[in-house]
Amino acid sequence: MNVFCTRRIAREGVILMEQAGHHITAWEEERLPDNDELIQDCLRQDALIVADRNRIDAAFLQACKHLKVIALHSVGYNNVDIEKAAQLHIPVGHTPDAGSKEVADTAFMLMIAVSKDAFYMHQKIRKGEWGHFEPTGHLGTNLRGKTLGIFGLGNIGLEMARLSQAAYGMNIIYHNRHRNLRAETMLNARMVSFDDLLAHSDVLSVHAALTPETKGLFDAKTLSRMKPSAIFINTARGGIHDETALTEALQKGRLGGVGLDVTRPEPMSPDHPMLSMPHVVVTPHIGNAVDTARTKMAVMVAENIIAAGKGLPLPYSVPGAKF
């Protein structure tokens, strides 16, 4: 098959596809192709690898209904109209659990950095504002023995909880659609209502998928129900939180800190007020940006492409979709 990729991916995945007889073409420009450009490129292709924030909507799918497979270089698939793809019998694959531990590492890093106000103080050094010692100034938050609330306790949330308990002896509460018996056994985690999660979390870390139910969930009303000293962490999807509400909560002292690896939109504007506020850390969606994780993702993408080329079911098909 001729395969178009919206970004270059790890060479290991490309080699696997080439060895299987497929020809790979990658988008070379730094900017994203717009929808018309992507359609024009894909009209000459048999398969598409989506390795950036490209929107694969109904119009694109209708124009490119000849595609034999769409392979996502991501765990999430909210950028694809899965229902339309299923109607057109275009299988869609993703890379589940690839980089789960690395994303948890990022959430853990954000929690520590926010608690120490590390990035804000680094900016002060760069501005030449490292002054005299202040015994009661620039104080952080002690995480030891505090309560970590996990919203969406799957593989990533479980690893975040494990790291936090091992390092700081944190108590773990969580809110899920279903109980996570593994977390309850391993970590003595306790499933609670959403209201209790908000009320009792000293740190609240989001690890849920972006769905119609979670979109914009952490808005001003929700944030007002959290402890004013609480730290909010999101390494899942930017669409789950309201950044205006987060900014206002910080400005008014209704929230203790914010750590984001995902924003809405992405990239975040360089003049966003949160970027110059204390107790805030924002990173550019680097959750699983580790060589081993990205290699694993590229290999999983290749395995989806190779299976489709043979007319076989995708080994990593998006869940719940009937193609």
C-alpha cells in the first residue's frame, strides 16, 4: 500500500512497513496540513497515519472513503469521527497503553514542580530577581501524607497513584465508572463520588478520555468545589478543563496550583496569563515524549498498517467501533 503519514515517526515502525512492502510518504512541513491539503495528499494513498492534531472529520472521511485504514499514532482518538469511519468501513487503529508509565511520570513531575513552584522561581532567576533569603517566602506545599484524587483510574492513573504513594505516602481516592480492584488491593485506593473527589483531594490528577461527558467538566462551578489549596493536574486532554476558569481560580486564591501537559487550544498562546503566574507549570504535550515510548507507538502503528494490508483485523483497533 501507499501510506501517507502526517509527521515522521520512529524509524523502527517505518522499517517494519517497508519490509512488508508498503511505501511511506511523510508530510515534510513544520505546519499542519489543512483539511484540503490532507485530502489531496490522501487521494493518492491507500492508508493514512495520523501523527499530529489533524482533524479526521466526516467531510475528510467522505472525500477519502477509499482508504483501507487510518492508523493513529496516539492513544486518544477524539480527533476522528469514528461513527462516520465505521459507516464507510474504514478501520481505525490507535496505540493503547503505549507510554502509559511515561505519561504518569509527566503527571508526577508536574505535581512536584507545582508544589515547589519550580518553574516560576526559575523564571525569576532568569529575570535577575533571585534576591536575599526569605525564611517565610517562596514556600511550597508538602505532599507527604496528602490525598491524591485520580479522575479516571486506568493504567496511567494507577501508575501516577503508585508513584505518589511510594514517594510521599499519599492516600489515594478515585472516581471511575467502574471500581478498580487492582488499585484497591495494591494501594488501598478508595472509590468515591465525584463530589467527594473534589472536596477531599489535595492533588487532583485527570487521566480520563475526552468524551461528551468529560468535555469542559472542570469549569468554574466544578473548581469552586475543590479545596482552595488543591493542585489540579491534567495530562489527558485539554478539552476536559476550562482554562479561563483555572486562571480566575488561581487569581482569586481559590486554587493552590495548576500543572498542565495539555491545553485548549494547542499550542497555548505565549501570552496566556497562566504562563507568568506562580504555582503553575505548563508543558507542551510531552506526556510520553520518551524514545522508548515513541518507538513502541511507531511499531504499533506499523502493525495496524500491516494487518490492514493483509485484510486482517487491526491488532489495536479503537474500542467499541464496528468497522
